[in-house]
Amino acid sequence: MARAHGVGRPLLLQGLSMFDTPAPLKLHTRSIQPVNEEIIARAAEFADRHLRPNAQRWEDEQVQPAEVLREAISFIAGQAIPRELGGQGGNLTTQVRIYEEMAKRDMGFTSGLAVHCNVTAAVSLCPNENLRAQWLPKLISGEAIGAFLLTEPGAGSDATAIVTAIDEDEDGYIINGEKAWVTNGTNADMLALFGQTEAGSGARGIAALCIDAHLPGITRTAPYNLSGSHAMGTTGMVFDKVRVGKETLAFAPGTAFKAAMTGIDIARLGVAAMCNGGLHGGLEVAVNYASTRQTFGRRLMDHQGLEWSLADAVTELEASRALTFQAADRLDRQESPSVLIAHAKKMSARIAFHGLGVAMQALGANGLRREHVIGRHMNSARVCEFMDGTGEVMNIVIGRDLAPRRK
């Protein structure tokens, strides 16, 4: 005998499946630079097919889905790489839109993808042609997953304090030290590693190498047990007398630290886009729920208190997106908008966590259930607060621009 709709399901879950794929939330902010709508749509379709149905399982199992990541890399990582280097010749504004669409479904997976894309961009800019030829095609195709190794257990916000040693001899370099917070660490094939060539020399002694992640002497720690975003595949890495050739030098001392800071600016822009996307996804769920669920004889959305709180969250989202697109536009114009990017990164992380709290409140107790994206996005938004510089670090960047120090 056929069962009535909902029979056999817990009462709390009855009628909630409609929110698994919510109707689009209309936003009015548009990018400044033209974007590639075809690849953005493809990224959204990919995310609906892979991320939406699997993201909570990846979180529960605390795994990074390597093959899904490689598939995403295969059509996204080359988007902003020049055509003459094997890429698609697109812009960073399109990349921002891609991250938004992916992060609407899962911020953790998108973080791993973004780090890989940043490594790919860095390799495309390195002056070592042989190194580019060795790694860039693999990074664009997904044959190799990349990781960016700057942070250390004793050096986070102050990157000039890194102590991982890169010692040179007649045969090449010997690497000793430890790196922390390595996104994609669980599955990385190539490491963009920053180390110190002259102890105590600060930024001027830092060099960057691109090395095979599977070399003898490299040990990956167990994946970090985080509050969220386990699809990032975050680990530590230990280097014990790891020997590499001189051909692995990507950026020499004197240029490597500047290259790292340029990469971090682009990474911060990506974090801003992901926070905006995550908040967008959470608000879609909340607005759809509030437009359907009834209390006291009318829709939740018709209660002014809830309507206004969601309206305020959407206003903040519109403002954050406008700031993020302005920063992307400046980068696409070959400018260096570090301060503007700091504003965007700080604001997006702040409003994402707050706005997702508003979205969760709209669902009441149902917002606590793992069937919905909101709780997962809230955890990921907190992770994003600490990625590539906290709000306090962004304030240092902004504050120094407000009152430049005397030389």
C-alpha cells in the first residue's frame, strides 16, 4: 500500500526537503568588470551536482574529496591564467563569481579550490620558465593539487618570522622545518614553500621553492580536527633534511616575500567572495523557509521583525559584494588595492557570521539540523575569519593607510 507523503519521516523533517534546493535569492549588486557567464553557470551546476548533496557527509567524515577537487580544478584553475601559458585568459572578477557560486553550496570545498587556484596563479608568474613548464599544465588540468606553505607553528600573522630553513650547497637546497595550516595538505602533489635562506634576516632572506610533495623527508600530520571546513584538507607538514635541486627555485630572496604578499592579497579577495557566497546560500534557505512556513495564521515572512532582520542581512550582503567587486575590478586593472581588499575581507567575514545567525534564527530549531546548510556555513565563516589574516590584521593594513608612518 502506498504511504502518504511524509509518513515514516520524523515530524521535524516533514516538509523540509523543499529547502534543500531553495529558489534563488534576488540580489541587485553586479560585477564591475565583464564576466564569463558560461563558466560561472558551469561552476554552479557542478556545485549542485557534487557539493550540495555531499558536503555535509564530507564534513561529518572529515575528508577532502580529492577526485571531486581535481574535476573542479580541471575547468576552473586555468580560468584566470593567460592563454599563452595554457589558460583561458579570463579575469579575477569571474573568479570571484565562481567562488561565490561554489561557496553557496559549500565553503570548505571552495577554500581548497581557491588555494589551489592561487598556487596556480603564482606559478604562472614565476620567472623560472622550466619550473612553469614542469608544473603549470599539471596544476591547470588537476593532475597535481597545489598547496601554499607560508604559515608556521610560531609564525602566523608575522610572515617575516618564518624559520623553516632553506640551506644551499653545491647540489641544491636542503629544507628543514615545520609548516602549519596547510590547506590541501591531505592531497597535495606540489608545494609552494616559503623558507628562510639566512637566519634572522626577515623578509629579505625568504625564498620560494616549488617542490614535489611526495619527496623523502616530508611528513604530513593528521588532518586538523576543526570546527568546520574539513573539505579544505588542512594539515601540518614537517621537513627533515629534504633535498631538492636548484631548479626548484620559484622566487629568489628579495622577491619571494613580495610575491607571497601579492598572493595573500588575491587569497583575501577569494575569502571575501566565499563569505559572500556562503551568506547568500544561507539567506536563500531562510527566505524560502520564511516564505512558506506559517505561524499564527500567516507566513513567517509577514512578521515584520523577521522580515526586517533578513532585509538588514541582505543589505549587508549587497554592500559586501559591492566592495568585493570593486577590489576585483582594481586588480583586473593591474592595480594593487591591498587596503581595499583588507576592507572587503574584514567586512565579508564579519557580516557572513552575523547574517548566517539571522538566517538560522529564521528557521528556529530547524536551523540547527544538519540537513540545512546554515550551521555548516556558520562554522566555515568562522574559519574564514582566520584565513589569510584576521580582522585585527586587516585593521593594521587599513590603519597604516589612514596614518602612514614617518620614514
